[in-house]
Amino acid sequence: MVELGARSYPIYVGSESLCGFGELFLGHCRGQGSGDKGQSPGRAVIITDENVGPLYGEAVRENMSQCGVETHIITVEAGEKSKCRAKVELIYEKLFDYSIERADAIVALGGGVVGDLAGFAGATFKRGVNYVQFPTSLLAMVDSSIGGKTGINHTRGKNMIGSFYQPKMVWADTATLKTLPKRELGCGLAETVKHAVIRDKEFFEHLETNAGAIMQLDTESMVDLVVRNCRIKAGVVAADEQESNLRGILNLGHTIGHTIETVLAERDIHHGEAVALGMVGAARLAGKRGLLKKEEEERIAALLETFKLPTQAGSPLPADELYRAMKQDKKVRAGKIRFVLPTSIGSCTFVDDLSEEEIKEVILTL
């Protein structure tokens, strides 16, 4: 459960559990925004992408239809290119076509891109329509589906246009991970390592010990993995919903990582891969500042490598260009770039006095 008072919502985690989705959907979306608490949403729109839609779209629609919900599907192209204003406009047009009201609902069926895009449409159409997160990637299950961050990209930065808008529930079925490409699994594991580094030493040790079972998608291991991640993320969000302070720790690895994604889009570096590089950079910055022991810096890098994530970029990174992009990051405060740096495995701190030379020097080591 994400505890946010009137905006609180549950997170359901299981495997092969689709048959229960429709009834819980009705339970959490019934009558919201209509003033009639007994009214069920007459319509729902599933927003998905061209990869996930053919696998699960019809099954989810059928399950909802059996519960009396008229359901439509909107399919967008897979990948970051769909997080743009043109796709939001397309979705708005379809929502008008389907006569969607505020008491109706959007279901975000897919990975982080679909969740961010669908959530943003839900937050802005008619000033707010119910929406539900149904993540099908590990990255979305453990991170982006929780916390209400929605948004789209701008040519000058990732996730620069968006809002905080909480879903009515999150539904994670780990069986969907069986169709996930190994590279995308790694992207979710990057966020998993991040959560362990910032909040949970015991979880980090669990990941080191059970990496083999996790990589093999053992059912029990994956349900446990998602639950542990959700508890960490939900706890942080409940304490700081709109990232005024504590929630910023979830940006470990993202200050460097987001700029790599933005500046080096042509290199085909996925989000989790960029975050992995960013975490290595943050650990090295912490080590140089005397905040993190060398042994723990090496353990962070070793676990990322165990999960087949990059700790080196493969070719030199353009430090000057990346630094300029960082100065435009939405986490910059009073002109200062704010980094999250680990102080040990399981804890971290904010640092905003890193010099341009320190930052560029670390980027050049990646």
C-alpha cells in the first residue's frame, strides 16, 4: 500500500493472476470523480504498445468485459519515441471518440514508457481521469508504476513535461516477465540495485546471494523481488510524495544517467543501462569524497555486472556536453547540480557542491 491519505492505493503482486484483475479494478475505480459512489466505470481504455498489446491486450480486455466494463485499446509504438506531445494528442483524440468521462478509467498496460504516457494523459484529460498501472516490465513493476510520476520527454530533456498524479491501484503479474527480453530485465534490475543501495543493506546481500535464481526468473524469487522493491519505493513516496526532499534519493544514478539518455540517444543506451553507469559514477564520486569505502564501491559495480549491466560505456563519453545537459536537469537547485551519493550500502546523502572538474573527471572514467 502507498499511504497518501485520500490518495492511498494498493499494489498487488502475484504470478498468473490475471483472472482477478477485473473485479479489483472495479473495486478501486468504482464511481471515482462522478459523485456517485455506487457507479461503476462504464468505459475503460487500455493504453499499450505494439510489443505488449499483442501479448496481453485482448486477455486484459476480455477479463474486464466479463466484469461489465466496455473496454477499448489504444496502441502506440514501443520505445521512448512515444513519450511525446504527438502521442498525447493522439490519445486525447481517441478518448474524445470513446466519450470518456472522469468516472471512466485508463489502464496503462506495458512498461515505463506506457505508464508515463498513459498516466500523463489521465492526469490532464478533463483535468483528471481515473487510471490504473498494469506494469509488464520489471523496470515498471519495481519503480515507474509506483509514485504517480507521469510525463513525456522534450528535445531538451527527459521527463521535463509532466505531473504527479497517483493511480487508483498497481497490478503486477510477474508471469509477464517471461516474455521480457533479457536486456529489458536488466533495466529493471538496475533500479532494484538502486533501491538496495539507498535503503536496504540486507536486500543488497540478498541480491548478491540469489542473483542466479533471479536471472532465471524463478517465480518465488521474482514475486519476492518485486514486493521488496515496492515496499521500499512506497515508503519513500509516502514520506515525500512530490520530491521536496527525501524522495530525491530515488535519483541515485539518474543525474548522470538521464543526461546519457538525452545526449547520446543515437547510441541505443536503455534507461537501466544509463542508470547503472550513473550509479557507478556516483559511487566513484562518493569514494573520491571519502564518503564510501572502496570495498563497497566495488561491490556495487560487481552486482551490476552480475546482472549483465554496463559499468563502462564502451567508448568515451562527451564530458563537456553531458555536463551542460546536467545544468538543465529538473533537479538543479539555485544553479547547483544535486547528486545522490551512497555513503554505505543501504544509505545515501545529497551533495550539491561538486565542482565541474570533479563531475567531468568521473564521467571520463566511465
